[in-house]
Amino acid sequence: MGITKSQIFNDQQNELAAIFRVLANPARIAILEFIGDQQACICNDIVDQIGLAQPTISQHLKELKGLDLISGEVAGKKLCYCLNLDRWNEIQDLLNTFFNQTKANCC
Amino acid sequence: MGITKSQIFNDQQNELAAIFRVLANPARIAILEFIGDQQACICNDIVDQIGLAQPTISQHLKELKGLDLISGEVAGKKLCYCLNLDRWNEIQDLLNTFFNQTKANCC
DNA sequence: AATTAATATCGTAATATTGCGATATATAAA
DNA sequence: TTTATATATCGCAATATTACGATATTAATT
């Protein structure tokens, strides 16, 4: 992101920006949609599905895990990634609060 | 953003990512909140308020205008930026659709 | 224990973003 | 028409992001 001066912004502004940053990538959108579509999900399927190299997918999954948006359960040799629904709803609420509050007083 | 392979994703995924990208910066969040708070808004006030240099603010405003999230009206020597409410609601709907659809089938 | 399969980490090249000083542009005021 | 004020654009340095090959790690299978 270059040199963002996060010190001069408040926690809510930095947190929102951090959430948006993780979502600001079509591969991660695609991964989330793919995980959402499956009942359960296996990482190697994601690699086949998305069309990016395995290390790249792994890195994207790490970013999504960093936001606690998904969690991976070990299933033998494989990993079963799932959408973390509580966090998903929490973030949706955060974004809606931002959208609603910002437009509330507006001209 | 480095070399994002947008060709391999669909329009909806790229559009969502582009929207999130513009929002993924605390200065732009702060600008939107500030514009939302005012009844009307003048750019120079934004510079005073946010604490970044004038060219930097100008660039951020350009990004927000690029998404059609705000629009600026010439008011004499000054520019009066306002939230574009229709677009604001449209984007809020897009994001909610993404959140709702993604979690719909999920485990 | 060796092998195989799935995933993570490291290092690096290519590109994008952020922020700002210098400067251009545009408009009102003098 | 000169000056002052507000905003935009250019060019650059610092840093972040994306993608991937090579390699490490982990866990089941043989």
C-alpha cells in the first residue's frame, strides 16, 4: 500500500480499510465465492478452480485467515476450509454501519 | 497491486475487487466520513481536517470520483464535494448481495 | 523408514499504491 | 491585468502487493 500514515486515522477507519484491503482482490473474491458454494471445501480444489499457482492460493488463503473470514480444519492429508459465518456476518454489519452512518447526514 | 491476473476472473469479481480497492485506504474512509458529516463540503476543509498534503487529498478525491462515489460542484473559487447517494446505495447493495449470496449455501 | 500428496514458506521479479514537493491551472478579487 | 486562493497534475521516492518457482513441512500410505 505504499506508505500509508495509519497513525493519523482512528481505529475504526484503519480497521475498515484493513477489511476492504483483504477483499480488494478478485482472486480472494473468487475464493470466497467458491468456498461459499461448496458445502465443505478442500484447498487443492481451489487451486484447480481458480487458475493460480498453489503458492499464490496459499498466500491468499492466509490473508483471508488473517481476517478470520475462513478457517481451515485438518482432514487427514488435506485441509478443509470453511467460511467463518459469525465473522462474515460481523463484517457485513460493520460495512453496513459504515455505509448507513456516512449517508445519514448527507446532503 | 502487483500483477493481478484480472483476465481469469469474471466481471462481477473484478468489479467488486475494484470497489473494495478504492475503499481500502483509511484516508479515503476518513474523507467519506467527513463528507458525509457535512451538509455540504469544501475540499480545502478536507485538507485541514485529514492531515495529509493537498496533492494527496486531491488524488484520493480523484479515486473516489472514479468510482462515482462523490461528485464535485464548482462553487466560485472552491469546489463543493458531495456524496453521490444513488451510487452509495448501489454499492452498498452490491456488497450486501455478495455477502448474502456467498454465505447462502455455506456450511 | 521411504514415498507420496497436500499445503506452507521463502525469495524474488514485476507492478501498484501512497504521499509529497514542485508546478500548472482556474477562478475571483483587486 | 496582476494577484491571491483553491485545486489538479507531474514526477519521484518509499513501500506494498501479486504471482510464482523452489523448497520445506506435514500427514497418510506403503
